[in-house]
Amino acid sequence: MTSPLTTPPRHLNVQPNFGIPGERYRHPYMPGDAFYDRLVSAHRGLSDEQSDLMQARLVLLLANHIGDLRVLDEAIALARRGVAPAEGGA
């Protein structure tokens, strides 16, 4: 179980880190924009249920690629911060 992240992450890189190693970009935001476009395109034509399934599969694939549980714990805590539990949930 992860605990809420109350201090800056020690292991998780939260700085922009998109791109292809060795490639240079005219503007630093361009690789992040390219990723966002790819992510939106991957959802096009899917039902809400299919989109949720694809998103869950993507999270699991990327988590497996990262592998380091310290990084994953920090990412979970940071993503969860500010998200209120559902009514009646704990």
C-alpha cells in the first residue's frame, strides 16, 4: 500500500523527460506534445470501456518497464494526491 506523497519525490523524475535520445528539438515542449498526440490518437475510435481497458494496459506495460517499486510508489502517491475518494468509499 502506498502512502500519500507529502515530500518531493526522491526517485520519480517529475521534470519533462520526453524525446528520443540523441535527437534535438526546436522547442523543449515539442516531444511532450508529440506524446500527447499519440496518446489521444490511440483512444480514437474506442468505446469508453475499450479506452479504459487500453489505458489500464498501457499503465501496466509502462509500470513493468519502470520496474523500480520506489518509483512506482511515488508515482501512485503523486497521481492519487488531490483525488477525492468516491462517496461512501474509504
